[in-house]
Amino acid sequence: MRDRVAVELVIADGSGPRRWVGRQSTVEWLPYIPQLQFIDALSRSHAAYLPVRETGRSAGQMVLVASMEAGLPTLIHPTESLQPYRGEGIERVDAVGHPLDRLIQMADTAEDVRRSIRERWERDFSLCAFSSNILYALGQMGWPEPTL
């Protein structure tokens, strides 16, 4: 909220609704919103940030996968639950660092990188990829058994 660059920041943490408006920037805190509304807001973004903390349980995967589907470059904290998702367009940020400058840079990510992020989502995390993985795993276990 230093208002040093023109940024529209949306915080989807359920603490809103409220809004701060500066000369160049805005910050909007969303209330709890339904999943479809959240996905719509996410898909209109230019970059995403998941400040997930290590708590000993999984957290953040659904939002990260939705960010990948939208082709968003994403900053994540180095938690164990998000390790499998690292790759192009997904960067770790030091938990004590301030991510705004890097997010501003990431918002200008070229379309070919965004396309690569979406392709990785399609290949590794889409419903088709999930179904293929399930069918492969069942096949490895001998299911379905051949019929005579």
C-alpha cells in the first residue's frame, strides 16, 4: 500500500470485503466466495502468489493447479506439499522476502511461457491426465481382469 507503482492487488483470503485505493494502486480483499467465482477472479490475474506455510498437512495444491490451468506464473513458499509442482512458471520465494517486485516482473511473462504452463497443466494435472493415471495404476494391479 506504498502506492509506488500501478498495481491492482486482489487478496483472496476471506477477510473482505474491503478495498484500499491509492493514487496508482488498489488493494481489494475478497470475502469468502464460491469456487467458481474464485476461479473467475484467478483467471483474470496476471500472476499469483501462494503464501502457504508449512503446517504438517497439505495445502495450496488446488489453487496452484488452478493457476497453472490459467497459465499464471506463480510464486510459492517452499513447503513440502508444493514440491511436486515446481517447474517453469512456478517459483519459490523466500518466506521472509517481500514478493511484490517479483510478482510485478512475473505479470509481464511472455505468452509462450504462459502457454507452456497451461500445457504442463494439461499433461500432468487435467482431468484427462488424472483419468489416464488412474487407469494405468489399475492396469498395473491387473484390473480389470481379462474375461474369457
